[in-house]
Amino acid sequence: MPNKPLNKKLLAVIIVAVIVVVGLAYYFFLMPKGPQEIVFASTQLAPSAERAFVEGTLLKEFKDETGINVQFVPISYADLVTRLEAEMKAGKVTISVVGDLHGGLDLFASKGYLTDLTKFGTLSGRTFPATLEKYSQIHGIKAYIPWMTATYVFVVNKKAFNYLPEGLTKEDVIKGTSKWTYDALLAWAKNIYEKTGEKKLGFPVGPKGLWHRFLHGYLYPSFTGYQVKKFNSPEAAKMWQYLKDLWQYVNPASTTYDALAEPLLKEEVWLAWDHTA
């Protein structure tokens, strides 16, 4: 008995059904899945209290909202560079998100390691300072989202106010008037030493201290007007002479201080510059 030709409409339905089945098979079995876990490598928020906040609050809320687990990996600057470069060269990148300082992210962007974030659109309900947004546009891409800024403080023990140099008042220090200068700091530290015989000025000059931020971010701009441009200049030489004069009154133990909280509590220092996140 001869076969009857298939109805054109029936053939069309079969073809469509096959396409749908193939499409579903691709979607469920072949199409790349979204990440089941994100590896967040960060040079910041490594101290135990900060890490507990990240893992117990920030990332928990993200997982509750998305169902995606985040592995938070605190890592040193050097180790992050080494690991990311090795993974990129091997073509097997496990790090999903990088948290780092601008300088580190600039390096990674220059090597083509970072995704251009403009393709993800804007984040609704969030605003960022225009200056930080401008900084994040590097090497032709939107390289990062501003996520934190560093805070630096100058702390004074009340006892130090009994040794203020001539021309500087407690109000000048508290309100940061034009009289509260680097020269005034030198005179203050010197006066304390001459009256007590103790060097009560402290800086975080230990292996993990951020003394270099004071030098590069505060002294250089104050004396030269730039961070780098006048690195080798008469103004910079004047800065180094000032630092030499100031160092006579800095507590020698500063070279062991990574932070100043404990030395302040022990009253090893009365005047201290330090970093706080």
C-alpha cells in the first residue's frame, strides 16, 4: 500500500517540535551555566573583624538574594598578582571578583585581565562620587566599581595639650585651623621631648604599617604640590630635611608599630598618625 505524503502543516509542526526539543536540550544540557560559586579575592577587609562582617553580613545577603555562594579569599598584594597572572596564562581563571586598590586594578586593566563593566549597565539606587567614577575609567574600559576609601586620623592624648608650643592652641588642633601645620607638629613634638625627656610622636612604620601612605599621600603633596611629578626637586629635598628634623622626636619603637591603637592606649605615644578603614 503506497505511503501517503505527509501533510505540509504536519511536517511544519514536526520540524518546529524538533527545533524546540533541540533548543531545550541545548539550554538544559549544553548551554554554559551561571556560576554556582563566586571566588572573591581581596587585598582589603582581611582583619578578622572585617572578614567576619563581609562573610556574615555582606555576602550572606548576596547569597540569600541570588542563591550563589561566594568564597571570600583574603590575599596579599603580591600573592594576588602572582595568582591572577598564573591563572590568566594557564587559561584557567578561578577568580571571579577582585577587590584591590586603584594601583593594583590599574595594573590588571593594563594587562587586559579585567572585564569592561559598562556591558552590565548601571546599578540602580546607587551613586558614587564623580571623581571616583572618573578614576575607574582606565585603559579604555570601566575597570572597577568604587567600593571603599581609606581614612587617616591624627590622634592626640589629652596630656599632650599641656605641652603645646607657642602660637598653637587646643582649638587650633581640634578645628584644624591654619595654625595647625607641619611646622607646628615639629614644634609640639620637640616641646614634649624637651619638657618630659620622652619621644611621644608615633607613626606606623612597622612591616605592615602604612607609613608610606603618610609619606606619599601627605608629606610629598604638602611640600611639593604633587605626589610624583616633583619627586626629585628642591621642594622634595626640603621635605626630607623636615622629616629628618621631626624624626628626632619620634618614638624609636615606631619601626615596630603596624598600627597605633595599642601604643596610644599604653601611652607610649601621645601624638599619632594612623590609618583606619
